[in-house]
Amino acid sequence: MTDFSEIQAVMVPREVLDDGQAFMRAAGLRGNEGIVLWVGQKDGPTFHVTTLAIPEQRGIRTADGICAVIEGPELARLNMELHKSKLQLIAQVHSHPGAAYHSTTDDEFAVATRIGCFSLVVPDFATRPFSFAEAAIYRINSAGQWLEAPSSLFHIAGEGGYYGAC
Ligand SMILES: [Zn+2]
């Protein structure tokens, strides 16, 4: 199992950001949080996100608030699909109704659990265009703890002269 702790840069295409944001915004209009997944391939210390995966999910309300839930069979299907397409899950992104932070539920029930994976939380039901500056960004370390990570690890593919074949 590949460990992602050596990843120092994550390249994300603009469409992946925009499409994910649009999905989460639509979920928000129904009063639900939404969750999307960034998948792609690792190339040394760089991870290239190629695809947005939107798992089948449902919004639930609990005493503590709301959550987006992915059931076990859907998770298994997703893992099978990733395995077949030789793609890997590098990050999960989900929306909150208000402030962006990683709740204890987010820590415990994360979908992306491989060491070095990322979890991003987008505020205000994703009503504004995606912005790394607005998102809360966390990364899981080898002890299984989600710690805040700098947005400088992420680059929008094709922008800022950082894209190419290498
Ligand atoms: Zn959350």
C-alpha cells in the first residue's frame, strides 16, 4: 500500500475544483453537506489529480448537525473502480453549512485514510467558487492524526507555470 507522506505537491485541474464545488453547492441548496473525492496518480513527490469522483451519498441530520454519508457497499464499489483504473484517492473534500473545520466525526469517519492523504472542508455550503484560501486543509500523519496542512501544497494544474510532462 502506497504511503502518501512523501507527496509535496498536489496538482488539481480547474474542472475538478469547479465540478466538485458545483456538486456541493447543489447539495447545500437541499440543506445537505456534500462530499467529493479527488483521484489520480502519484509521480514521485507530485500527485496529479485527474478525476473527480462523486460517490453515491445521502445527507443525514443528527443532534450534532448534518453529515454526508457514504454506505459500505458504495465505498467497496469505489475502491474496486479505483483499483481497476489504477487510480488512487488522494483527498476528500466536503462542505459545511458554516465554518470550515475538521470535526471529530470528520476525523473518525474519513473516507481518505491512507497516510499522507488530505481532507479539505469548504465553508458555507460551497456557495462561492472554490478557493484554497477559504478551505480548511488537513492531512493525516503516520500516527493517524489529522493535522492542518498548508495550501501551498496544492497547485491548480495548468496555472502558474507549474504544469507539464516530467
Ligand atoms: Zn465535516
